[in-house]
Amino acid sequence: MTPDQLFMAYLVAALSVISIVVIYYELRRKRFEPTPSRDRIFRCKKCAFVYTDDADVERSRCPSCGVMNEEIEF
């Protein structure tokens, strides 16, 4: 085996190990992160209270003062 082939084999092996470790830790991180909530975010026009409600409602009543509000658009 020539020195060039030996160096290339070492380089490929090292990059393969690094890639496998990165993929493993990325899959592990995704498994333990909380899933994003599907709830909608609302802000009351009267009292400025910020709250969430189910994803299937377009307008929601403020739990603080009872005013109907639209969803916040980011």
C-alpha cells in the first residue's frame, strides 16, 4: 500500500466515524426534545393577556376578561 492510499484510507475511516457519531447524536437529540405544540397563540385586545387555545379554533375568548380575539400572526 502506498503512503497516498494509506492516508486516503485513514481519512475516509475518520470521516466515516465522525459522520456516524453526528448522526447518532442528532437522532438522540430529536428523540428527547419536546414536540412543538399545535396550539394557536392569542393576545387579548383589551387586557393584553397572552394565551393559547386549540388549533381548531379561529377566534378564542380571553380567560382573563372574556373578549373574543383573533390569532396572532408572526
